[in-house]
Amino acid sequence: MVGKGSTWEDWLNESFAEFSAVKAVAAKLGAEKLPELMAKKRERTQGLPPIKGIPRDHEKAYFVLYDKGALVLHELEEIVGQEAFDQLLRLRIQEDINTTQEFLALLAKIAGQETAEIFAGWLETK
């Protein structure tokens, strides 16, 4: 069995941490900074493999799990809205969600099955 933090599933930790950090920086510097910060991440992720399945020892895993992961979370927040996204974050912690499947089930409960399927596709293609 693979230990926690040694598979692509660690996006649940790294991507959420990075996205939270970016949001905190944007809150400190002004909300208008968020698009600029996300644009820099988008530039760094051009041509990178998708999040799902990336080996942790892949030479680009850091950029995929931190930058690309933060980007997909930002896009998710934009489509579900702030209130639903905040609820998703709260419940992820309260329910100790540790796998992508658990996260997708929670997302489906909060934002609908179609949104969960779209997001699952992003993990495989973005």
C-alpha cells in the first residue's frame, strides 16, 4: 500500500493549501490581484500532464499539484459560487475527506452530480 502523501491523491492537501495561500495573499493585497496570481500559475502549467495519476516523483509534480491544482480549485469556486465552495471546504475538513472519490461524492452532494463529473474530468484532462 502506498503511504499518504506519496501519490497523486495528495492533490487534496497540496492544491487546497496552495489555493488557500493564494486567496490569503489576494485578500491582503486586494481582490484585483487574484486574476494576476492565477494567470501566473496558468503560465507555469502550460503543457503539463493532468493531476490525476501524476507520480509524486515526476519532475513536474510540484507544478501540477500546487499550481494546476490551485487553478482547478479556483475554477471550481467560480462555477459553484463562494457560498457552496466555502461549504465544500468546511465539510471536507469536518468529514475528513482523504480521497478524490470521497471529495467528488461530497461535491456532488453540494453542487450536483454534473458539477462533480465536470470536475472529475478536469482532474483527468487539465
